[in-house]
Amino acid sequence: MKKMIAALAVVLVASGVYAGEFPEISVAEVKDAIAAKKITLIDVNGSDSWKAGHIPGAIDFQASKEKLASLLPEDKGALIAAYCGGPACGAYTAGASAAKALGYTNVKHLKAGLSGWKKAGAGTEKCSSCGK
């Protein structure tokens, strides 16, 4: 029992540290940054989800992993935000970590995710030129 409690404590501490690696950005901040053309969004929900509806301008991470460097801004201090399905989803770390590994220093997490974006009444765009 002690080993199980100790293991659980290690997992909780590790996940807390990892979760704090990328600061959160709010839906309102993302909306403002989109309006100012000062953000690049990385959608890690998968290509089918991205095609069905994503935050306007977001990169489809699943389809773009190999060419991500060419899709991100030249300025390594530019604002990059990664998101997934919602607040309980941790998949965003794949996109955020990829940007960080490419040398980006201002990488954030839209914790609200796509569900929070929609709940806030913000619109999505669909991929009109993508084949099924």
C-alpha cells in the first residue's frame, strides 16, 4: 500500500511539473492575438477533427509534424499556442513540445481547448479543400 501511495505521489508531482512547463493562454487572449495577427496555433486533435472544425488559422499538427518548422514564424520569440480537445486533454504537449524543440521560447497552452473555444461562442473554420 505504501508503494502504491508513493507511486501515485510521484505521478501527481511529475504531472504538475510537466503541466506547468507551458503557461496557459485564455480564449480572450487568443482572440485578441488572432485579431492582431500575432499568434500561431497548433491543433493536436488529429486531422479528422481539424478538417471538421478548428480555430481559424490553426495548423493541423498530425498532418504537419514533418514540416512544422516551415509553418512556424521565423521569429523564435513569436507567440505559439497549442491546444487539444478541452481542459482535461494533455495531448497539446506534443505540439507545444515540438515548437519548443524547434527553439520557440513563447509557447503557451490554450487549456480551454477546442471545446472551450466553442463554448465561448468563438467560431471555427473547416477545411474546404481537404479530401475525405
